[in-house]
Amino acid sequence: MEPPRLLDLAIKALVDNVENYDKDLVKTIIVPFRQKMLTEMFEMARNHYLKCDGQDDDKDKQWAILPFLINSSIYTKLHTYHLPYMSCDSSTVTNSRYQEFIRCLGANTPNLRELRIHRPTKKREYSLEERELNSIMQLKNLTILEIRSVRVPLSRISDISRRCEKLERLEADCVTIDVELSSATFGDDFAYVLIQMYDFNRAGPMSLMMRRKMPTWVPKFKDDDTQYVKLCLRPRNNQDLFHLVQWYAEKLKEIWLDSSHLEIIYEFPHLPQIKIANIECDSKSAHVLRCFMKRNGESLERLYLSGVSIKEKMSFSEILNFCPNLQSFTLNCCTLSANDAPFDAMQQLKRFSWHSINEESCDKVAFSSILSAPLLEIIIIDLSKIDFSDNATIIGRIQKREILRNIKIICMVRTMNLIAEEEDASYLTS
């Protein structure tokens, strides 16, 4: 067995006793050996399991020395997940130790452009408070900031979004709401803002994603270059729904809403710029959906509905009359009560999709009325049972070029065997 190297012994001695040394002296002495020591730290962390006795709090000691090793003006990227990692179930990193490292970044790595902060272990909860976030705000060249599984107050996230003027992208998935919500929280500097609150709690946490430039995946709407705000909610009561929806009501372009836990409401907040809605009913009451469409359906261009039950007696006619400007209409695990799509309310419709995973349903569903939409280009059907009783009429109208004149794609997934049995149904796969 080879004897330990002097550098290994020196690193171990420094790690074990760093709290007892003068920090300024350590910074001065360590400079010529910093990169070498950091390399050795990675190696020691990887091999820690070979020597671990389960007694020392090795992870915490490791994070105590990191502020002296991660110290260079040439660093432009830092991901805490990539710091020296030791697999050790007997020790963990305390929140105070973790915060101490983050507090050093403003002074130690002033030229960071990309900073990704993840919690160092799953055993504890971690948070960033005022001093740590003030340190981040010193990073004047920062363009990307990502904070994962670490609690951070909304007020300070708002401050960072304003103070870090070069920031292009900001993401945080554990934001606690410590200030009154308002549409001015982030201003208009970010083109795209996504706010998610699924496990709803008035104090948080919420998840944020903000982009200075509009992402390529965001839909573009005619004559609209304003800020794009998307809100994803699973509220437990009406108060929570109104509190958050009204916060961004004037800017909201897209909403995802699980309404399955909501009580009866009499009127949904008006969302003057809403373009896309994804409403999840979970086979429960569709009352909230009806209130939403009644107030906001006219401005919608895309509508996605999930879990609408036939017991709610909702029909094509009701939905499309509320939403006459739809260009895309998707149903997922829904059963509508009537095949009565009105021609006048489908003048803009270009895409229609209907999916269901319910193989046991005895009810056949019909969608032929939707085929009269004059601009329809794409039809995607994935249903186990379809009512083909009006095939002859529909095929005749297609042959006369009365309907489906602009069709580009027809895709029918689980119904191909049924279609093949229909003598004149070859048009559906052409």
C-alpha cells in the first residue's frame, strides 16, 4: 500500500480544520495550489466511500473548503451539481454551510454568466435568504440563473430580475410568496413568463420560468408582440383561483387549469388577452369550464379539454358557440352528448383532435358534424368506438367537394379496423 501523499495530507488537514484558520490567511496561502487542490478534492470525493468510517461529517467539511477553491475571475459557468460530490449516507450538508458558499459567489466568481444552483443532498431543505441573493445580484454579467429545489422568496427573485440587467433566463421551482402579488412583480422586461402552482398553498411554493427573448416554442398570434404570460394552476378553492388569475388577468395569454377541486362559481375573471386554454375537469363538474368559456371563449384560438363527462351534457354546439374563433380544438378523455357542431361557429377551425383511453366505454361517439369546418386541415382521431351511422351522407358530401376541401392530414389510430370494414371509407386514409 502506497503511503499518503503530502498534498493529500495537507488537503485533509485543511478540510478538517478550516474553521480554526484565519480565512484571509487561507485565501492568500492557497492561491498557488488552488487548482491542484480542487482536482485532488474531486478525486478524494469520488473515492470517499473507500475510507468512510461513518463518523465524521465529511460533506459539511467539504463544503466549508469550497469557497476557498471556487475562487477565480475566469469562471463563466458554475453548476453546483457538478461540484465535488461524495456518496455518503452518514453525513450531509447543513443549510447554513450551503448558504455560506452561495454568499461567496459575488466576490469569488464575479464574471459568471451562467449559474445553476441545486440542493446538494435530498436529506435537508435548503433556502437562499437576503445575503445569498444579494451576492447573486453582484454578478453583473449573469445571463442564466437556475435555482432548483432550493427555497427562495418571490421578493428577491423580483429584485434579481431587475438588478441583473443582462439576465436572459431565470428559473426557480421553489419560490415562496412573501409579497403581495401584482402584475408589476416582474415588469415588462421579460417577453415570456411561466408561473406554475400545482400543489397549491397561499404561501407557496410556486415555480417560475422567465425569458428575456420569446422562446421558439411559444405560439405566435397575429398582430401581437406583447409579453406572453402563461399560468398553470391546480387551486383548491375559489379564493385561490381568483387571487392568482386576477394577478395577471390583463397580460395572460395562456392558462392551464385543473378545475376538479373547485366549488361552484358564478363568474370567471375576464382575461382580455387569453388565446390558449387547457382545462382539466377529471370527470367532475364542468361548471367552472362553462363559466370560463362564457366569459373568455370568444378570444380563444386554441382549446384543450380533458375529462369532460357525458353526464355533464356538454355538446359540440355549446363549446363552439362560446368559442367561435377556435383554430385548434382538442378533446382528451371526453364524451360529448351531441354531434351538433354549428357551421357558423367553425369558420376559423383548422385542427381537430379527439383522444380517449377508455376501452371499456359502451358509448359510441360521433364527430362528423365537425367535418363541415371550411378551413379544416388536420383531423386526428384516437377513439375505441365511433358512430359511423351517417357515413353515406358524409362520403357523398366529400365526393361533391362540399366539405374537407382543405384537408391535409387525417389520422385515425385505434379505429383502422373499423374503418376497413366500411366499404366506402377509403377516403379517411387517402
